[in-house]
Amino acid sequence: MSYLEYNLKSVPAGPGKLLHLNWAIILLLTAIASVGFLMLYSVAGGSMTPWVEPQMKRFAVGLLLMFTIALVPTWFLRNTAGLAYAVCVVLLLGVEFFGATGKGAQRWIDLGFMRLQPSELTKITLILFLASYYDWLDVKKTSRPLWVAVPVLIIAIPTYLTLRQPDLGTALLLVFGGGGLMFLAGVSWMYFAAVIGAGVGVVAAVFQSRGTDWQLLKDYQYRRIDTFLDPASDPLGAGYHITQSKIALGSGGWTGRGYMQGTQSRLNFLPEKHTDFIFTTLAEEFGFVGGISLLALYVLVLVFCVVSALGNKDRFASLVTLGVALTFFLFFAVNMSMVMGLAPVVGVPLPLVSYGGSAMLVLMLAFGLVQSAHVHRPR
């Protein structure tokens, strides 16, 4: 019996695959989403509308999507990764020409029943395509310049299209997620050292370009940087978000004010309390204990993903699992850093807790890929 035949026979068939799911990850994701339901109920003033009910329906659809993707063999995902990536690039181009606009940005395609944000889906297809690329590439060629240039181009195309929307937060996640997967695939650290050096130069150029004809960022993005460096400079304007966020975080103390007792969110001092800044509501009502408990749930998801990846002998499946884990980490790390004033406000939602359709469904799809890699791993 060949190695391939052995692996195929060792993979459960049909509905039996569901028994081999990584149920620990499923339970953790459900627990995190439940925290989100509780917080959305609180910020809505004790009502299931307008946020809790739609969010619960989306999570149910997300679970169904995850179970469906879990049944798809990894060889099929590997073979269709390039097509999925190409479709996302086409969708990003579609946003450029006929995308829906909201809050000064053109990021969505209106499907009637929902608004699809292609840049969210691109985060996952980028991981798939890069994983399939490194699975195909001879390990000895991983750090050769020509073979490093290919994934850089793969990352650069959707990043550029996302920046044009403009969506700096998602563009940064694409760069960090794609670059992180390159590092995990074995690309030499010297390339990353060079990129960091170039990044310092880019930051300097960004500040130098302000107010010139070749200004690199939008005015509102510069205001976000100013707010990050000195929120008190404009407490009622650009610095309002982060100032109120810090007040809410500090007022929670160790154990919080109590469920549905947060003054900043209940009295509407805290903007975007149901989306980007929902963590501050949690910290105000449940304090440091509540915040660190949610963080522990996130970290446990990462641990189970890493353990699954390290135990997987399929290079593609292992890289996909690590890529999803890295993207998940970037989501909650950037959001928490943002609301605590440790990073600029870039509009990154808190995974499975913030209100939102595209982000939740894409994240559940991503964990469907993790489940597929776990179910179909060689035994």
C-alpha cells in the first residue's frame, strides 16, 4: 500500500468526518461569540434588536458554513486556491468601479440581502494561495530571490487595491498576515530585516509627504496618527474616540461596574460601541477580569490551532492552519491595542464579538479550513 493510499484510507468518509472535528476550537468559538451576544444585548439597552438577533443568525450560518468547509478535502482546497484568490482580486476591482460607499470609504458590494466586503474574504484566500504556493515550491528554493518575489507580488496586488478603497487597517492585516505566512514557510529572516528597514523609510516618507502634492495618506488617516500620538490635543474631535475609550477602560477597574451598568456605553459617550470599540464596553462592565478572560479564550483558540498544525504532516494543511491562527491573532491584537491607545485607530473589529456580517462569516469560513485540515490530516 502506497503512502497516498494509506492516507486516503485513514481519512473518515461522509458524515463520519464530523466526529473527527476539533471540537475544542468549536466550543471556544461559540463561547467567544456568546460573549459578543451578551455585550451587544447590553449596548442595545437590554434588547435583542437591532444587533443581537442578526448577529446570532449570522453565527448560526457561520457554523453551518464551517461544518460544510470541514467536509471538503484539503486536496480540493489546494487545487482551487489560485482560482479563489483570482476571484477576490476581481471582486476588489469590482469595488473600485461599482462598490457601495459608507462613511467616506468604498469597500462593499451590495448583494441586496447583505453587503459583501471582498477585502475580508481576501485575507483568507491569500492564506490559501500562499500555502498552496509553498506546498508546491521546493523547500530549497524558498529563500531564493526569484521565488520570494512571487509571493510578494501575490500580497501586493490585493493590498494596493484595498488601500485605494481606502482601508488602511485591512491592508496592514493583508501585509502582516501574508508576510507572517512567508516567515512560517521558511523564508530567510534577512528579507524581513530588509523590509523592516524599508518600513522605517516609508514611515518617514509618510510624515514628509503630509501637505504636499504627493501626500501618501488621506487626511483622515493623518488625523488618526495625530490622535494616536496625542489624543488630548483634540479631545472633542479626532481624539474623542480614544479619549472616551480610555475613560471606559479605566472606570471598569478590576471587576467592572456590573453587567449593563457601564456609563460610557449606556449614556452613548462611547462611539462605535457595538463594533470597533465593543471591548471597552466589556472592560467597563466586567473590568480587568472580564477583559483578561476574553483574551484567554482567544489565546486558547491559538493554542489548539498551533497544536493541530504541528501534528499535521501535510505541509499545505499545516500552513493554512497557522495562517488562519496568525490572522485571528492579528484581528484581536490590533483591535485591543487600538482601543487601549497602543496603536492607531484603524477600524479592525474584535473577532466574533463586534457586530458585523462579512467579518464573522469570513472568520467562520477560515476556521472551516482549519477543521478541514484537521479532519483530513494524514494518520
